[in-house]
Amino acid sequence: MTENEQLLTRVADKARNTRPWGWPSLPEPADAATLARAEAALGFRLPPLLADLYLRIGDGGFGPEYGLLPLLDSPPAAEPAAVTQYLAHRESARKDPDWPWPEGVLPISHWGCAMYACVDCRSPQATVLLFEPNADDADQAWYVDAPSLTDWLRAWVDGTGWYEETNDDLEMAPWADFHIRTARTRVS
């Protein structure tokens, strides 16, 4: 069994036994057609591990805090799906260039207070970012939550994420690529 297979097994076990706020049950996994429609709407492919989460475990409804957003359909808590969130953030960024949303950065989980865990679908390791828009400007709104989606999932399964009560001293580094990835969309 590969390392990813082992991780997916651990995530599936925890997903079956815990419910994030607003999710009465674990949704069925997304099918290949749903994934294809989501990727077509986004204009990019999901990292393989993220696609496997949706295809093999559930179409949202598991993970830390409010759990993963579904790809295309609204979850029971009425939070818009990941694709809807991404497209809305990109459109909002076109209207307000002082708050650009980087291309290929997919919100996957809502933390509350307008904060999101996002996967950088353009990075080889699928870096997980924290978008924290309660700062005064966009330059202070993006942090590296985990260097990879694998690390982010392990932190959830192991109970070692920054959001755990026992880890309130953990500091996140600002996302250094924010300016590079938004340079074309920002107004000088």
C-alpha cells in the first residue's frame, strides 16, 4: 500500500466517525462526471490527492472544522460549493483589484468569519493556504497552512493542526508567492 493509500484509508476512517458542523452525514463520493464538470468550470485539474478525496471518500462533509466543501452542489449548511466559491472570488477580484484572488487557488474548507483553507492547485505538492480576509489589506490575508495537502490531512487525522485547542501557539508564515501569483490582476 502506498503512502497516499495509507493516508486515504486513515482519512476515510476518521471521515466515517466524525461530523463537521452542519453535516448530518457523510455525503456519497462525487462521480467522475462531477469531477470533470468541476475541472471544466475551473479551467484546471485538481491535484490527484484532492480528486481522490472527492471521488473515494465523500463530496465534502469531512475534515477539520466545517469540513470540505462539496465540488459543485451546496452542502446541508448552505455554504456555497468549492467551484462556486472559486469563481465568485475570481469575479470579485476583477471588480476589486486591491483584493486579488490567485488563479488556481481553490477554497476547500470554510473556517468561519470569511476564512478559508485553500489548495494551490498549481503547486506540485498542492500547498494548503489560509485565506484570512479580516486583515486590513490583501497583502496580510494569505498564509501557508501546510506545505502540502498530504501534511494538512495528516494534521487533521493526527489532531495536530493549528486549529486544535492544544496548538494555539502555532504561527503560520505569510504566503511568499502571493505577489507573484497576483501580479497581473493587481492595479499599481
